[in-house]
Amino acid sequence: MTDLRGRSFLTLLDYTPEEILYLLDLADKLKADKKQGITHDLLKGKNIVLLFEKTSTRTRCAFEVAGYDEGANVTFLSNSQMGKKESIEDTALVLGRFYDGIEFRGYAQDTVKMLVDKSGVPVWNGLTDDYHPTQVLADTMTIREHFGDIKGRKLVFAGDARNNMGNSLMIVSAKLGMHFTAFAPKELWPDEKLVDDMRKLAEETGGSVTLSDDISCVEGADAVYTDIWVSMGEEDQMDERIRLLKPYQVNKELMDRTGNPDAIFLHCLPSFHDANTEISKAVQEKYGFAEMEVTDEVFRSPNSLVFDEAENRLHSIKAVMCATLGNEPNKILD
Ligand code: CP
Ligand code: NVA
């Protein structure tokens, strides 16, 4: 049986298809057990620190609740000395002496790499500019839960395809044999080298990677995915992103264009689908519309699984922590 104990989780590039499917199986089992009120103390006696440079609702809460459910002690740290008064290296050396596992959300992928190199304990990437691997575990868990399978499904990502979400969805699709299509303007296509590598991998797994700025590419989608147009740390690029991405909004016309009335809608959240946030209100005042990457109609439609997907963050993050740090995680699998 797969054994991931001691491993870090920085990007799905480091994980085989079998290892990813093992994490999804573990997440399904942990979810089913939790629904019946069963927990396992897989993280009993473990101390975990959650280090945040960027804001969060789901990721922070998922790591905390998952840790508590399985018996861990959790520290949330968003105002550390790291980077300001103390180097990342020194911070990692200190945290590695206190904690059994470290979650990091922030800007540079090099920071999570440094945490791995210097702390000596498993490190989990809770989002960097480049990747959001725990998110796409929840996404593929949701796809499999809904359709009963993953391989061969067509996933269309509409929007800013060169960021953490576009990269991570392309990677997980290639790993698991899905057909990944980025519907995006050329200016926001992912890094060419990553695309080439994922195309080669997809050839082996039976999947594919397509980039297109023509809406016909959404035809046949099983799942349509989008993300906010301006990611954390890029707030000064709002004007340019609105100009580039307005034609790529997920709306009823785009969903109809899939030709598949059963196509599901997914979003990592948070989402600007109405005027009920400070930012979307400001956008409405300046540009005259508040619905950005997705319309309220699609967001609230029966095809939208965004809150199942959000819940699955908890179970899939629990699976990652239990698999890499847990006391005998495989004892709960048949
Ligand atoms: N999807 C996601 O990562 O949400 P948070 O930013 O709220 O953690
Ligand atoms: N691309 C988004 C994802 C948020 C979960 C961001 O980085 O802000």
C-alpha cells in the first residue's frame, strides 16, 4: 500500500497518479467516517503550525478543523518575524524544532522549498503564486464524487490560466488522465515549458492539454472552472485583467456552449459573483458591473458544486496531513 509518511506536499508535480488517487481514497474515507461521527486520532500528539503571508478562509479553517478532528494541536501564525526581522532559513530552523508539520501560504514557491530544506518536517503548500495543490485535490475529489470517475473527463478552466489555479488544474488533469482546456487570452496562458511537460505526461495517462482563446473549445466540457481575475498580490492589475478577461466570464451563454446540460460549475472561491463584497462594490462603481469571473446565475445554479467543493477542502487537507504525518494512516483503509 502507498506510504507517504514523511513527505512534503509542495506541488502535485512531485506526486505520481497512484499517490494522488491514494490521497483521494483517504479523503473519501475520512469524509464518510466524519459523517458518521468517527475520527481516528491519526494526528494525536502532533503539533502543527499554519504560517500565513496571505489571507484565507477555507484553507486556514480546513487545516485547523482537520488537525483538531484527528487530535493535533494547531498554531495559527500570520504575524511572524519571517521575512521582516528574520530570514526564512532561520524561521524554518526554529519551527522545525517546535513542530511536527508546517503549512505555508504565501507568495514564493522558493519559500516552501526553503521550509522543507531547513525545517526537517513535512511542509504543506496552502497556496503560493505558482501552485495551489490542496485545492485541486478537493476539486478532483468533487469531480469523482459527482461523476463516479475522473479519467477521460473534460475540464475547462476559463480565465487567468497562468496562475496557481490554472497551473495546478493543468497538472492534476495531466496526472489523472483528464482532458484539460484553458479558455484564456494568449497573454494569460501558462508557462510554455510546463505546458510541454504536461502534454507529454498526458500522452502517457490518456489525457490532453489544450490552450485556446476561441469559445468553441468549451464544447463537450464535463466541468467548467474559473477563479478570480486578480489573484492575491496582483491587486494593482485590476484594469488590465478586466480588459483581458471580460470575454472569458463564465455565464449562461458559456455553459450552454458546452452542449452538456449536465456540465458542473466549479470555483476555488472566494468569488466575485455579486455586489456583496467591498471589492465587487468598488468594481461596480468604477466599471458598471459587479459580476466578474462568473455570473450570479451560474454561481447559484443547480449545476454549481462550489460549496461541496469547499467542504471537500477539509477532508482532502485532512488526508494530506494524515498521509504524510499520521500515525499509521493506512489502518483506516481496507
Ligand atoms: N480556495 C481557497 O484557498 O480559499 P481561501 O483563500 O479562503 O483559503
Ligand atoms: N488565484 C487565487 C486563488 C485563491 C484561492 C489567488 O491566488 O488569489
